[in-house]
Amino acid sequence: MQDILIQIAREGLLLVLVVSAPPVLASMVIGLAISVLQATTQIQEQTLTFVPKIVGVVLSLVVAGPWIGAQLIRFTRVVFESIPQVM
């Protein structure tokens, strides 16, 4: 019983990392590109990074949304199917 719970918890934590990767990576890449642009042009406007990051995160969620949803549904199905084994 404990092995199943540990396996589900481990898989859930890994799923959180994998599912959150597309928007986080998009935000990091856009932030790096804007930082390089700001360093080369010496424009130090702090609000310049927010809109491109938001657009990039939304686009990454639109593109990866079906895959993220499928992964969450798969994990939920595994959790529900393992309930009888835990009880």
C-alpha cells in the first residue's frame, strides 16, 4: 500500500515539473532575449519584460495545452484506478 502511494506521489511531482516546463521555459527564453536587448541598447525599463513574457506564456499554453490536458487526464485516471489497491 505504501509503495503505491509513494509511486503516485513521485509520479505526481514529476508530472508537475514536466507540465510546467513549457510556460516556464518560454518565459525564461523571452526574459533572456529581452535582457540581452536591454543590455545592448542600454534601455533599463523594468516594465518592458512583462508583456512579451505574458504573450509567450499564453502562446506556450495554447500550443502545449492539449498535451498538458492529456497528461493530467492520464495521471488522474491512474490515481482513480489505483484507489481499490490502496483500500
